[in-house]
Amino acid sequence: MTARLDWSPFTDHGTLSALDFAQEHEKARLNEIAAKMRFNVMEMMCAADYGHPASCLGLSDLFTALFFGEIMRCNPADPMWEGRDRLVVSNGHISALLYTALSMAGYFPASDLKNHARAGGLPGHPHRDPQRGVELSSGSLGQGVSVAVGMAVALKPLRRDVFLTTSDGEIQEGQVWEALQAAVKYKLSNLKIFLDCNGIQNSGRTADIMPAGDLEKLYTAMGFEVIVCDRACAFEIAQAVQKRKAEDRPLLCLLYTIGGKGVSYMENDPFWHDEIPTGELRQKALTELTAQKQKASSWKTFLTQMKDAPCRQ
Amino acid sequence: MMEIFSEELLNAGQQNPNIVALSADVRGSTGLKLFAEAFPDRYFEMGICEQNMIGAAAGMALAGKKAVASSYACFSPGRTWEQIRNAVCMDKADVKIIGAHIGVGSGRNGPTHQSFEDIALTACLPHLSVYSPATKQDVRLCAKEMLNTFGPAYIRLSAELCPEPAEYRCSLKGLSLLKHGKDFAVIGTGGILRKALKAVKIFEENSPFQTAVFNMVRLDSLNGEIFDPLKHFKAVLCLEEHQTNGGLASLIAPFFAADKTLPPLYRMGIDLRFGASMDAEDLYSFLNLSEQNILSRLTEIAA
């Protein structure tokens, strides 16, 4: 039996009455999963000595929203279920995150994450794998955007959505612009694009390598319904998607993320685009992510217990 | 060839509601016209965006459609090679790629629009069926097979057809005999075989040798046995409207090298050069691929 806690310090100051309790609880639930995902994906990449930590950590909130935030129809017990929405990961270098998220969602056991990018393990860039819920091979940047557009055309009459992840580096590919024009032309309101804006890419900062200008203005002018999620948690991303309004246009979410989120020395540093920490730095990364996981877990437990707190009765 | 393919696509589209077609602003000249008119809801004009056209076709295919994507061969597979490799072939997407106006085409459009490299680009890709028809019957048979089977396929089409004798039977597994002969053989692919037939006729009028003409329609997954009918000839000339490096001769030469019972193989194609802007017949001469050139080569080999 857990001892009933004394919540009076909070209730006395009116803190709890100011909270939308259900919302805070949902936020805490998703944050706990996202924190676990960050730890798991880093552990996977460290074990493999392979991967792209910056975007894998930065996009854990999005993948939490997709697989646990009830915005994407999916069925881990039947990965190729006909009624599923499709997830197209065009920025395939985040394969460790895709596989970690699929495993956490129950598509396959975590033991499959071993030997990443080695013989017998899951590949370094995603390979189409219907049994594990991977829709297509990707990694050659730009191509997944077109595939997502094609899928959305085919699935729109069936009222199924296509979720596409891409990035502010990937949009340098000309094919992306070809595909986005078609998405607008065919009024693909079932296409939901998440553009990871972490400002870094393989050789440095995106702003130095090939600046794309004001993305919000650009995509709005092209005809997208643009929403901006700035350093958003999984809950906020899911909320933003659910609140989208347009029914005649594709959705483009500018997702301003923090590359390397959760590891103090990695955050916003292009060095960690595809560099795996070793030695003490590796230990530090895993320690910091463990601490955040525990903190997120404690907060969720706190809010869960508060359901029964005297102040709410 | 494009008109015949267009008819076959229309037929297939009537049978199979799952077929969709995409083009990159060239539907009229690349075999999609009839389909686009009959099924506007299943035709997608992708604009001058060949790479996206192939990727979107792959996406439609992965979502359950059979997608036909057409452009000029110089642009697709020319520009779209990596999309065909990764988005179509790697995931075995049910996409049918039409490369129209292979070879010299009209000639007058100039070298940017002439495609002499498409066999090299496609025959190297895993899971891709490569169809290279020469005659009317070939086009119909290729179209029927590719539109009724599952998986990535490429068909190369030209405006000009090779005439076929009444007894001609196209084979999609081995060689198709266009003309009998017992001394020498020409083996070729695509519409240029029309020139081989003409050249051989003149050759036979002026020499004691009879020359057979064979047509090779399927260019993927070759095996040595299909060349057995060539064993009794004195020599074989391989003719193609394609760069000799990476074309038909490059595909079949290893079989001739490995099997000592096969006769010597000579090759005739485009020798690592670009075309030019002129009438098609002038361009064949410019590229040393005219009937006269073929005749000279046969005479040379027979001497």
C-alpha cells in the first residue's frame, strides 16, 4: 500500500486548481514515454556505435506523439492492417529512432534492436519490412516525400492519412519541391508533414550550408496549412495536429526541435549529427537521459496519485 | 509504338480498375493519351517533375495501385534512375516505367532528347523487368505481360516499328526470329531492326550468304541457353540503337566469351558519342548506323 500523501502545501497555494488535470496527466504520460524513448534510442546507438543522435533525440517527442498520442491509426499486433495510416520516414538516417519507437509501441521485441546496422540486425537506414511495420526503404533524401504524396493520393478516397517526416536539411533536395507542389495540387488534406527544423545537418549548420528562407511564409504561399511547433513536447504536437483546420490542403508542421535534446553537451551542436559518444561522454549521455527518464516517471506517478488526492474530492 | 502501347494500356485499364497512370507533361507523346482520356480520375499529370513522378508512382503502388509512369527515356530513366533504384526496385513496387522516344527519336530535337543509354541504366537494376520491343506484336505482348504481372518493369519505346513477317512469333523468354538464314546472324533489339532487315536484303542480293535476323525483347535475367539457336552461324553481329558500352552487346558478350561453341560476336551501336540535331535518317548516318553502314559491316564480317 502506498501511503496517502499530504497535498496541502499545493492545495493551500491554489496550484492544483489552476491545472487542467486531465491534460497535465496526458502530457506527463507522453513525456515519460518520450524520455524513455530518448534513453532507449541512445542506448541502441551506443551499443551499435552507429547512428544519428542529434535528430533521433530531437524527434523522440514527435515519434511519441505518433505512436502513443492517438493521432495515427496503427495496429502493432497487425502491422500491415489495411485500415492503418501510413508513416513515411523520409529522413531515413533516424532509423534507430523509428525502430526504437516501433519496438516500444509493440511491433516487435526490443531484442531486435541489437546488432543495429550489422549482420542480423536492423539496417542503418530503414528497409521496407511489412512484418515490423516499416512502410518503405528510405535514406536517399527527398525520395520519401514523393512516395508519401503518392500514398496520400491513393489513400485519400479510403480516408486514411499519411504521416511524413522530413527535415530542414532534406528540403534542399529539388525532388522535395516537386513533391510538395503535387501535394498542394491534389489537395492532399490527408497528408501530414512534419518538417524537423533542428538547424543542423551533416556538414554543419543548415543556415550556412543552404538556407531555405522563411519556411512558414514559403509553405503558406505554396498552399499548405502551416502550423509551427516550437520545442514542443509530444502532447503539444498531438494537440496541434488534432486542432488543424483546413480540409482542402495538406498540413505542414514546422517542428522546431533541439538536436541532441536531453544530452547537455549535444544540444544544438552539429558535431553530433552522426557522431556517437564514447567513454566518459557516452556515460554522461546515458546518465543524463536516465535522470530525465526518472524525473518524467516521478512526475507522472505524482499526477496519477493525485487522482485520489483529498483536494480533488 | 506509343500508339499501340496506348491501346494496350486502355484495354488493361478497362480490365483492372487498380491501374493508374502518371506523366510528366508528355502524356500525348508517351503512350498515355487514350488512358488519360478514358479515365481522368486515374490519370495524374505530375508536371515537369520526373523524379517526383516516379516516387509518387512508387507510393501509389505501395498503397495498392498498379502505377504506370511515362516520360521520354532521356529523362526517365535518364533523370530518374535513383528514384527507380530506391523507391521502385528496392521495395519491389508495382510500377511500370515507360521510356518513350528511345534512340535518335525524331532527330531534330537534338542530343539532349536522344536516349542512347537507357539499357545500361535499367538492365543493371535488381527486380526490374526490361522490355525492348521492336515490332507491333512485341509491343502488344510486352504491354500485356507487364500490365498483368506484379513488380517493377521498364519498357523502351520508339516511334518507328520494325515490320514483322506473317509467321513471326515474339518470345519474351528467348530470341524471336524475324528472318531465316543459315550463314550469318544479326541479333538486335528495338525498332532499329527494321534497318537490319533492309540491309540484310541488299546483302543477300549481292552475296552468296544467307543471314538470319533475331530480335531480343526481354533484356533482364538472361541465361546462356537462349543463344543456342546461334551456334551454327559463322558469325553474329549485334546491332543496337544504344551506346555499345553498357548496351545489348555488353549484356550478351559474356555468354559468347564463356561458351566456345558460340560463333564470334561483332558489335554495332553508338560508339561513345552524343547525337546531333538533324533529321532522323541523317542522324543514323552521322552515328554510322544507317542501312548502308550495316551493309558495309556485314560485308566486312563475311569477307
